[in-house]
Amino acid sequence: MRIVLKYLKPFSARMACGFIIKVTGTLSELMIPYILTHILKNVIGKSVRDILLWGGLMVICSVIACICNIIANRMAARVSRNFAEALRKDLFIKTLRLSASQTDSFTVPSLESRITTDTYNVHHFVNMIQRLGVRAPIMLIGGIAITLFMDSYLALAMISVLPFIFITVYFISKKGVPLYTKVQRAVDGMIRVVREDAQGIRVIKALSKTDYEYRRYDSVNSVLIKDETRAGVTMGSVNPIMTVLMNLGSVAVIALAGGRVQNGLSAPETVIAFMQYFTLISMAMMSVTRMFVMFTKCAASASRICEVMESEEDIKVYSEAEYGKIETDAHVVFKNVCFSYNRKRNDIDNLSFSLKKGGRLGIIGATGSGKSTAVKLLLRFYDVTGGGIYIDGEDIRTIEKEKLYSKFGSALQQDFLYADTVEENIRFGRDIRFESIEKAALIAQADAFIKDFPDGYSHMLSPHGTNISGGQKQRLLISRAIASNPEILILDDSSSALDYKTDSMLRKALSENMGDTTVITVAQRVSSVKDCDLIIVLDGGRVIGMGKHAELLESCTEYREISDSQMGGAFVE
């Protein structure tokens, strides 16, 4: 709950003001039964003027209670709204800044659940604690105090039940936090399946796997229902148990009150007021119980939010004393680079190469050979576990992140387009003039089809670009990558949906217009890398061939087999 207190601190003054208003309204409400007792005991039978005076005082107390509660509740709603907005905003920013390994650890569905469901649970509790967390304790303590003053004997009979209620609530609530934590994990699982099915809906329909996906969803939904039922039954048992105990207390009070009235030890008016206070105390206890149930949800959700917010940055910027420069005239250098995702088996093993500024590097290999991993290491999504990567002689671990990332333009395998215009998807929130956007589209062979749209660059794309073809999508992503004229351009399997002619025109345009840009192309097709200054062939993270196209055809059997299988050894430009 530290995270909740931290984000509530800026609202402490406003909460204190709301607290004072809420206290005023609750005390006014507490006075109503006491005034009624005074009227029944001392005013009835006297002048109408006195009855109207004390009755008017009851009305005034009711109006004050109503107005104060409305004002306090509105203030509570505003505080909880602003609190949740600040928390959700910072959680979202922190999520964006997590490293790739941290995102893998939390998983995207879980992060989505924490930003939505978990922040809602915390928001709901903060709102409730301001509304009921002030009123309920005052009603409870104030009601007990007044009843002790009115008739201590009857009050003690009622109070004797309260310890059993508190013990019940305490022990059941202790079980609630782990139960609701489990529920939130089940929500993560359901979100994962829904997310996957929403993204793959066309494939699901094309393969007639709707029933299969329904069963898969039903499975995770059943787990969620089971966990929610267990948590709901456990926490839901508080109310019935509390109701039984309060009713027992009420029966005891009524039984004792009857004897005391008969023996002249208590007045009927006192018993009437007493029962009203007993009702208020019962309602206050119900509110306290609801807060305990909500607290368990909030505590579980706050813990999950805290895990993300307090996760330490694992991709740090180090000093040159730790990772020194190297003497080189190359732009990009991989020096004995090793990397492992699971720290057991190397996914990249002893990769070394150097690339001059404006050079062209091609990386090719079978699926799972480590091509994209090498690119992720250069972008410093992950840190190498051995060796070093250098840009202009500087180890990338010593370069400030903003400076490092500004060097790159990238079109990756799993890039995305969002629901906005073509122009904004290429600009991507950067300060790039339209002329540069249009030039980038021309180089990427996208300008022609963009202008075929009736509204051209103002054409609206659907989420994930589902209203354009795969090849058009890839060309827009390449346009985005080159629009900022980067030092290093990374094309990770970004032309797989292009026909050979368009791919050839793209490579020619890049060569003619971006001669000073270092280009790294990851591809499955030999035709996409054959003109590169250096081609690396990977297999299982190891280099099995390195050189130019003609050299590899002679020296690397695997490269030659790929070439022959794709084009029969010949290429069409």
C-alpha cells in the first residue's frame, strides 16, 4: 500500500478538507436520534412551539448532514479520479520504459491488466475510504459513545458482540489478499487469450478454428470463475457472519430492554433512540466490512502495481571506465558478442564483424538462427552477456539512451500501425516536415499507392493497418524508419511481403538516396542481401559464413543451398 500513500500525498490538504466536512455531516446525523429522544421524553405534552423548535432542529441537522455528505462525496470522487489518473499515467510511462527482458518477465497481458483492472481496484478503494472510511468509524464510535451515555447497561450488551465481528473480519481479510492476487493472475491469462484471438481473428476464421479458440477461452475463463468464486465465497462470508452476530446483539438488547423498561430502569423513549443508534452502528459495521473486502482487492492490486513501479532499471548507462572505447574507423563493431536469453545456452555465440559508415550489412539464416536477436542487441533491447558492441568506437552501454536510440531508424518484424492517418503513422509523433515524409515514402516505394487513396496522406488507417495489404504495411513501416534520416537503418525481415521487383527498387532507392546511412538488413531471401558489402550467415547463433555474395556462393554450402532453392542460383532485377 506504499504506492497508494505516495500518490495520495499531493491530495492530503483536499482530503483533510473533505474529512472535516464529512465529520460535520456525520455528527449532525448522529444528533438526530438524540434529539428525537429529547422530544419524546421532555417536549411531548408541552407547547407546540417547543415541538416545532426541536423538530426544526432535527430538520436542520438532516439538511446539514445531506449537504455535507454531498460536498464531501464530490470532493472524494475528484480526489480519487485525479489520484487514479496520476497513478495510471506513471504506470503507463514506467511500462513503456521497461526493458525487453522485464516486459518478457511481466508479460504484456499482465501489464495491460495492471494498468486497467488493478488501477481500477485501487481507485475504487480510495474513493470508498474517503466516503465510508470517515463516516463509518464516526458512526460506530459516536453511536457507541452516545448509547453508553444514554444507557450503559444496554450499550455493553451490544458492545460485547463487536470483538467477535472484528476477529471474524480480520482473519477472513487476511485470506483475501492472496486469493485476489490469484484472481488477478487469472485475469492476466484471460486477457492474454483475448489479445491473441483479437489479433489473429482472420487466421482463426481462415483455418475454421473458431470452436477451438472458444474452448481455449472457455478454459481460462473457467479458471477465472473458479478463482473469483473462491475469493468471493471467502470474502462474502463476512457479511452473513456479521449479520448473525449483530442480530444476536440486537435480540439481547431488546430482551434486556424489555425487562429494564418493565422494572422502571429504562425509559421507552431511550429504548427507541437506542434501537435507532443500534441500526446506525449496524450500518457502520456493514460499511467497515465492505471496506475490508475492498481493501483486500486494493492490497493485491497495489502490490502488483508496485512490482512494476519499483522494478529497477536493468539496462543502465555505464561509465567509460567500466566499458572503454576502442580504436576503430568502423561505424558499427560487434566484438566477440555472446548472448543468452535464459543464461544457459548461448543464442548468439562469438559474433564479430565491423561495418564502415554508409556500409551495407546483410544477415541471413534459418528461422531461429539469431538474426533478430543480433539486431535487438545492437538496439540495446538486451545487454550482451559477453563481448561488446560499439558505435564509432563507443561501447553502446556507455551511450545515453536518448542519444543511442536517435541514431537508429528501424522497421522490425513486429512493428505496428495505429488508427491515424498515413502521414501521422510515418511521422510517429516526431518533428518531421511533410516534405521529409513524402521523400521517405518515395524511397520506400510507398508514395504511389498512398496517392492512389482518395485522401492521399490523410487516409485513415484502421488499428494494426488491417485496411491495407501486407506489402503496403511494410512499405509504410520502412517509410517511418527512414523519415528521420537515421545514422543506422535496420530492416528486420521488413520486405518479406514485397514482390521481387519492388524489393529490388527499394534496395536501389536506398543506395541512391541514403549513401551515408549504414544499413543492416535481416532477411530470409538472398535477393534482399546479395548486394550488401558484407553478408553474415547464422545458424543456431553461430556464424557459419561471412563475406560477399560471390564469396559465400563458393565458401558456404548453406548459403549456396538457400540461393539455389530460392532462385535456382539466378536473380531477376
